[in-house]
Amino acid sequence: MQFPETDPWIDIYHTSETDYRIVRIQYTNNALVLSTYQILVTGIGRNKYHNGGRLRFGPDGKLYAATGDAQSPERAQDLDSLNGKILRINTDGIVPFDNPFNNYVWTYGHRDPQGLAFDSQGRLW
């Protein structure tokens, strides 16, 4: 992505009153454009510990998000939960057609991932 010259969007993982969310908003002329605020993913359980929250664009142009289990280890194994996972998201918030579980989940079973990195072969670590 070429921020901000040709791609003015900022992606943010943040806390709401009820959950964690992944949102995007445009940054233009040195300011956030509040009217462009979009919620991409909602419903990520929150807690005092084990919240993850790392975002990274992959070499495939998809947004990857690391989420913690929110101190509920069973969530990490539950494919219907967004917690304890690496999520893979299209930039418009739609689930990529080639995700393995037909939802945002890319990998599961994580306690509290604190980083995302891609090596020279495009593998996620």
C-alpha cells in the first residue's frame, strides 16, 4: 500500500464499549476524515488480558489481524469465535473466498499473538 499518497486508508484495531473492532478511516490533508469511518469486523471478545490486536498487510494484499483468546482458552479452538485467531480480511471487510473455514479465520488455537511477520517466501510467522 502507498500511504497516504495513493491509498489514504488507515486500518485500526480498537476497543469499543462492547468488543474489539477492526475499522478503517481515511487520512487526508493531515487529518482523519470522520465521515469515511467504516467498521470492517466487530464481535471480537475483549478482556483485561490476552487481547492480541496486531494488524499487518500480507503480500497477497489482505489484512491479517491477530486476536487473543480474551482469557477464555476454549475460544481459541472454536471456529465460530473470532478470539484466539489470525483473521484474514479483504480491505473492504468481506471474507476472502479462499479462507479455509469460510469465515475470517485464517489460523486458530492462539493464546495471545503479539506480532505478525511475513518472510521472503510470503509465509506468515
